[in-house]
Amino acid sequence: MGPTAIEPELSRVFVISDVHVGAGELDDFLPVFEQKLVSFIDMLGRLAEPVHLVINGDFFDFATAAPWKDRELESTTSDGLPLCFTEVQSCLKLEQIIVSHSAVFDALTSLLATKSNNQITMLPGNHDADLFWPLVRQRISERLSQGTSSPVAVDRFTFVLERQLVLERAGERYWIEHGHQHDPPNSFFPGGVERWSAAEPPIFRDKKQEWRLYECPGTLGLVRYMNKWRPTYRAISYLKPYSKVVLALATQSAFKEPGRPLMVLKHLGAYLGWRVDLQTTLSSCNVVKACDQALLALVNSLSAEEEAELKSQFAAGGLAIHSPLRTYVQTPLNRKAIFDQLARESTGNIERPAFKASQPTLGFLKGSWLDDAETKALLKMARELISDQRADYVLTGHTHSPCQMLQGRFTNGGCWTPNQAVNTKKDAAAIIFNNEPVAYRLSYIEVWVSGPPRLRCFGKGTIRV
């Protein structure tokens, strides 16, 4: 359980999330966004009242920050649990981030120094789980103390290494949580047990007895595949829902990146169900048709080497295919056999909680093909928290989609990177492969003394990435 803090009524409380400050060629925190963020923080520093800035996860993007090409970035435990960065590797990434975006650190330092009662609270998200490393937190604190005349300023910069922070104002409770723990591919439940707290951090010994971070499936996909594709196809990280991106990749024969066929098929398998009954999940004809079309188009675009690789993967999972794939997938029963195996493989070797098909999990059940399943999952969480009287208002991030619902009781603070909804795979392909502009909306939340928080926009536009 995360901490509960009594917030002084005189203070102004602001919440931001998903800034994704990175480093190197995959850095999503482009100069225009850095300038806007520095201006936003400077604005907070000029307010007459004390300011409390809550950073609700994914302020940093360690998964894409340089160095990201080293094979030593991944490992496993002795029983096969996937792991990623060591503390040293996370610190190396942090140094690159600090060098690349010194203006951001200077602005945060200035905010703390402007008033003796200004404060900053930072929660980790799935892209900066590296904050669980003590040396990473120490280095951030050291950088923020540079240039301050008072050493106590950095004492007002605190980390909350829990799932949520609860602020109480005028008798009302504001539940602040990043949201990734409700998203199976980006959650931290290795072996079915939550590892996301100061007492139980997501840190394990690998087979060489070296301490490393747990690598959730989302991070694994970034490190192993997406990071290698993004220098050429930058926009694949900026479009929602991700099902349309996967379909665009699956049906685009020009997309020949290493690992593409297997990655796309595994995503299709994940979309078909996460430990759910496949037949129930495939009850929508639109989903069946979309998956069939994607599989057929993908198989028709395979090289001989790629087809051999996929057949080998299928055989390893117990599905032996002796005829050419193009022939095999013409039969609906054979396509179902492939989808059956993909749905089984989508859980990997790690046990995770079972989800019913009626429960929308972020981007992975049938709702993700038709509407915004991500927001639905977080709305479900918010309703439960409010119904159980654990919170009056719920503030999240993670989805990158700013919104306010439930009569203002649920607010998602959006992001500070490009983020655009696409209606069809054709729209996604046009942006990915034709370098069309991507929209952005830089959002933040202000928590008032009482009543619903205010969702604000600090800047919007389009940008070519």
C-alpha cells in the first residue's frame, strides 16, 4: 500500500506523467517538448503559492535510452524469468539522459530552490522501473542538488516506490497511480506475485548471480524488437490503439525488419487472449476477419528464411506444419490452430493472474480492436476504488490519452510525447511508412483544494518524427 499524505490547503498540486525523457537516437523527448516542459516548470515556480509537483510515472525512458544495442542488457534467472538492466547499466543510461536534457534537471532544481516549501514527488512507471535502483535515485538527487545554496532543497524531492500515492485535501482522497499494473504486458507480476514496492522491488539475481530488473513483456518487446525498428519507423510508438499498428506491420510487405514476422504473430496471439478462452474472445466476427487478414497477408510476405523460422517456432510449441505456410493457412481450421498456439504462447513461461474475457485488459482482449480498452481497464479500477471508499478521485497516466470521466472522478493526465489515435490500419500505415505528421497534446492535471481535478493542456500541435 502506498503512502497517504495530508496536502496543505494553501499549496497548488500539479500532476504530470509519461514525459519519457530519454537519450540517443530513440529519444522521444524532442527539443520542442523539452522547451515546453521547462516553460511549464518555470511557470510553476512563478506561482505565489507553494507548489507540489507529482510526477506519476514514466518521467524517464530507460528502455529506449542509450546504450540500447548491447546484448548484455538482457539475461534470465536460473528458471527462465526474463531480466534486463543491471544497476550499472541503468546508471549509464541515466548519465546519458542527464547530459542530453540538463535543462530539465536545472528547471526542477530551480523549482525546489524558488520556495522553501515547494516539493516534487516522483513515482516510477514501467519505463523507469530503474528508479528502484538505489544508485539511480542517489544520482538524480545529486544532480538536482547542483547549483542550490541550500542542501535541504533536495530533501523536498522524494521518491514513492509503491504502486500509488494518496493525497488528502479538505477531507477528500486523491489516488495517484501510473496504471501499468493493470496492463498485463507492462505489469510486474513475475510468478503471479506483484513486485512493485520498496519492500518487494522488481529485482532478481540472474543465472550468473548478478542483480537485474525484471523484464516485463512490454520491455522485452522494446529491447529485443521495437528499439531496432524505430530508427527507421519512428511513429510505431506514437499511435493508438496498438492493434492497428500491428495490423499495419503485418500487412505491409515493405516492412522487412529482423524479427518482424515472429513479433507480429506473437502480438496477434496476445490480442486474441491473455489466459482466456479463445472461442469466447473470438466471438466478434470483426476480430476474426481482422486476424485472418493479417495472418494471410503476413504469410504471403515471408521470405523462405522467415517461413522456416516461424515453422521452427510453431514446431517447438507442438504445432508441426509440413506443407508450405501459404497453403496451410488457407484452411480456417489451420488458421485457428495457429491462433490457438499464439494465444497460449502470449503468456510466456511466467504464470500471471487469469483474466476473464469480459474484463478489458489494456490492449489485449477483443475490446482493443473496437474501442479504447486501455481506458476501460483504468476506469474499472477507478470505479472499484471509489465504490470501496478508498478514494474520491483517481488520477492515472500510462495510456498517453488525456481524458476525464465519471463526473470528474477519473482523470488521465496524458503525456508529453506524440500521441495520435488511428481508426484503421491504413491510417497507421500512412503515418508509419509515409512519415506523415503525428499529433501531440501536452497535458497536466491540477488538483484543487476540493472537488474534481482540472485537466489542462499546455501545448498541442503536429510534428514529423
